[in-house]
Amino acid sequence: MRVDIVSIFPAFFDVLDVSLIGKARDRGLLDIRVHDLRAWTHDRHRTVDDTPYGGGAGMVMKPEPWGEALDEILTPDALLIVPSPAGERFAQPLARALADEAHLVFACGRYEGIDQRVVDHFAATHRVRSISLGDYVLNGGEVAAMAMVEAVSRLVPGVVGNPESLVEESHESGLLEYPSYTKPATWRGHEVPPVLLSGNHGEIARWRREQSVARTRMHRPDLLD
Ligand code: 6GU
């Protein structure tokens, strides 16, 4: 999978060199390219923002650098993703859909967002999705893009070494994941639930299912509807 990320803070993405994603890049499973939007400015101050038409607080990202950057980066079959708190909600089914794409391009806005004409313009030739992580406000699209890149990358075949570890996770079944334990069997007086030491795989599967349902009822009753 190819992923391009355009931002005025490319350093946010330095950590994509490490851990599972860094290894997947080294192995050629992920082709991730990070770009500084200011490379497509032409004035001495490398200006990327201006005051909003109609007034109001904050600044809006100018359309011209975005137009030139995306003209250069978008391939015909690319999916353009604009992280925005005003977008559709990101969740595991959308992560799975994005993992099937050949080329994702993330346009990370700062300030009050990107001039709307950028999305409107590229929507005429490309698939464009504005996507939100959830109901809270970040300073820009960078951290949201990082979260999406990680959630999608780990679903790309070969990125996660043991594909079985993808099956029993929170949100894959529609429920939250059951609690996990490892050695020692007693730690600071806390015991591991005895059923997990029983060797009875049917009992263990039933207990884990009950734990998943109980956790979901406690923390995310909306998922049970
Ligand atoms: Cl995608 N962007 C920003 N700026 N804030 C957010 C978000 C995205 N998702 C949740 N909050």
C-alpha cells in the first residue's frame, strides 16, 4: 500500500520509522511518503494560511499550495482523506475498507481547516472522504492521520506478524476485548482468574465472551444496541 501525507509539520510523522510500521516500511509492505506543504508555496514567507472570508477567529489554509501539492501527489485511483472534526466518524469497519485501498493521500489541515474549494475541486476527479476520529477537537489533522495510518496499516496483510492477533481484538467482533493476564499467577496478592489456568478451552472461551459482554455493557452500552 502507498500512503502520502501532506502537512506543514512533517516531523509529526517521524515516529512512522519505528515499531511495526517502521518494519513494514523496511520490508516494502508500506510505501509511506511524508511531504511538507510549504514545498508548494512560492512567496518568501512560504505562506499557507490567510484570514477567513466572512470574518471570524482563526486562519484558513489557502487553496493554492494544496492544489499544487495534490496535483503532483494524487494518482488516478488514490483515495484523498481530509482529517476533520467535521467529517464522518472513523471506526474499525472504515479502517478495514481503507486497508483494501492501493493508495491513500492524507491532507492534514491546521488552523480552522482548508479552503472548502480544495475538497470540492478534487472531488470532481477523485474519491474524497473527510474523516473525524471522534467528538473532540485536535489542533490539526496530523495526530488524526497518524491514528488512521496505524489502524489501517496493521490490517494490511503481512504488517502484523501473527494474523490471529487481529481476530480477538476490541471492535473486531463488535464487542470490547476481554482482559488478558500473563505470569506470575499471583502478583501483589492478585490472582489470575482460575478458569484461565484450567486448560479447559471451552470454559475459557465462554468466560472470555462473558467478560467481553460485561465490559461492553459497562463502558460502551451503545455497541450492544
Ligand atoms: Cl480528524 N481533526 C481535528 N482537527 N480534530 C479532530 C479530528 C480530526 N478528529 C477528532 N477531532
